[in-house]
Amino acid sequence: MHRYFDLLGKPEKKLIISRQNAYHGSTIAASTLGGMSAMHKQTMGLDYVHHIQQPHWFEEGADLDPEAFGIAAARELEKKIDELGEDRVAAFIAEPVQGAGGVIVPPDLTGLK
């Protein structure tokens, strides 16, 4: 991804956003993406990866209906992009269903505009 944006003439676009408790593998890069601290206790991780909360409605959003929770989760991503700078964020990486994090299915936002 870094090379891709370098070739496009956007070398500042290096940051990646991922979700907490995701699983993308056990290499340093993959475990950093996953945001599971136990997976990278022996390393510092990669400083260009940033995390937002997992979209776990049953655990974190029970006071909201699923649609409202989904909108709140989308806004958290938007807030993180704004915080880091849209011109610096290269990607958001997320599993369709977070298996290792507890079989967490994100809210359906197909009707969101």
C-alpha cells in the first residue's frame, strides 16, 4: 500500500485504520492490524496503524438500536479519519465478520447514505 501511494505521488498517505480485536495473522504487520495486544507483546507494532473499536453491539451498544449503533460506529471511523487527516489515511482494513474477536457481525448499514 505504501508503494502504491508513492507511485501515485502521495507519499504522505501511509496510515492504516483497523478495528480492535480483529485477526489478520501473526506477523508483526498482521498482528498490529488486529489490535490484539497479546498478539504483539514482544514487539512495538507498527506506528502507522491506528485502531477504532470493534462494532460489537451486544457488548458496547445495547442502549442503542442496531441501526443507531451502526451509525455511531461509522462516525467513529469518520472521526478517526478526520483526526489523522484524510490526506494521510491510505486504508481502512476490516473483516466482514470478526471471527477471532468473538464472531462479531458489524451492523447492516446498507441503507445509510
